[in-house]
Amino acid sequence: MSGVLYGGMVDEFRRGLGLHPAGRLADPLRNPDGSPVQVLYPYSRHLVPVPADYPASAHVTGYWFLRHGADDVWEPPARLQEFLAAGDPPVYVGFGSMGFGRGAVQRRAAVLDALRAHGLRGVVATGWGGIAPGEASSDDVLVIEGAPHDWLFDRVRAVVHHGGAGSTAAGLRAGRPTLVVPFLGDQPFWGSRVHGVGAGPAPLPARRLARGLPERLGDLVGTPSYATRAAEVGAAIRAEDGTGAGVRVLEQVARAATTG
């Protein structure tokens, strides 16, 4: 199925490398000559252990994070800096583009009600339709469109998001206890792994947000072991060099191709 869905994209990429196209029905894990394709998996083994039956052609590198130079540092708006400095670290809540605007007003109400129920400060990111925009009625909540996760997550107490692979990686890298509210695709899996390693509660399906968020949010911030485990997992992820490991695999593949 993956070959049918992504075969055209893969063939275009192969042509750009000077390789012959594999074809839409080709085995994505085999080259046209039958040799195994070297596969890079950019996730952390500290979140998902490497399966014992992975072949030598499967490389779990660790996450690939961008490294910012001195000229590429994000400058937060003054209102966000002032809010963060005005009190205890807040809880981040954001669902990106999930829902594509449908139910965004209801999700906004559920999030604000849950934060209010526990007396929590919050930064609520509206994203691209995940949560309806508009100022909150409380000084304890700041509503923004968004902010780079690698900057913001270091400055919050906990994170609540939809469980995209990138958001999950960013929250754990920052060592923050995490509640995943999955909508679709691989998001339930990442939520289950966060819970499996003890870095947050069991995932809360998006359809149960209004009923379940107050209890699950209380569990997130009220269970000390989540913060402890998230900090441990975060330290392990930060010690990895996933980008460097991926580059080294690619260099090995290139050398083999030129000498073979």
C-alpha cells in the first residue's frame, strides 16, 4: 500500500539522486536488484525500543532536531515574554490544524474550562484551526497563534497536544510531562508510548475532550512521577545525536555505492 501511495514521490526522489525509478508496485524495503534499502527511523529508542527483529538495514537514529545559529534565534513577542514572567510556568495546550476548524469553538471552551477548574495558568495555541482564536477572559491564560516548540516548551510546566510525532518529540526533549489528545493517524500510538514510559497519563481521545479533560489535566499536573520520568526521558533524548547518526548512515551508504 505504501508503494502505491508514495511510489511517485519516491521515484521522483530517486531520479534526483541519479537512480532508476523503482515503480509504484515495488517493495519499498527492497532495491530493484533485491538488495535491502537502508531505512532511517528518526525517533528515539528511549520512547520506542528497537524491535529485536529489525534487520541491519534499519537504523533507529534518534530524533532529528534543527540546530539554530546565532542569527536564527526566534524573538518572542513582548506579550508572551511578559506573561511567562508574570507567574508560575503555565501549561501549554495546542492541537495544530487538527479538526481543520470543525469543533474549534467547543475545544476552546473545554480547554479554558479545564484550566480554570484547576486554577492553572495556560498558554493556548490556536494553531491552524485546532482551537478557536480570541482573547481569554482570564489573566491566567494567554491565547496565541503559535510559537516554536523548542523555545516555548522549555518555559512551560507541562504540555497538552494532539500527539503528532514532532510535537511529541519536542515535548519530551524539553522534559515536560505530556498529555496527548489524539485525533487521527499515528497520534494514538505516540500517546500510548508517552504513557508507556511513564511521562504522562493515558491519551485522551479528542472526541472525549469536553468530558475528560478536567480529570486528565489534573492527573497530568498532579502526578509527580510524570514530571520525574519526563525529565529522565528528556535528558536521554538530549544526549542523542539523531541528526549526526543519520548523516553517518547516509555517508556509509554513499561510500558503499561509490566503491561497490
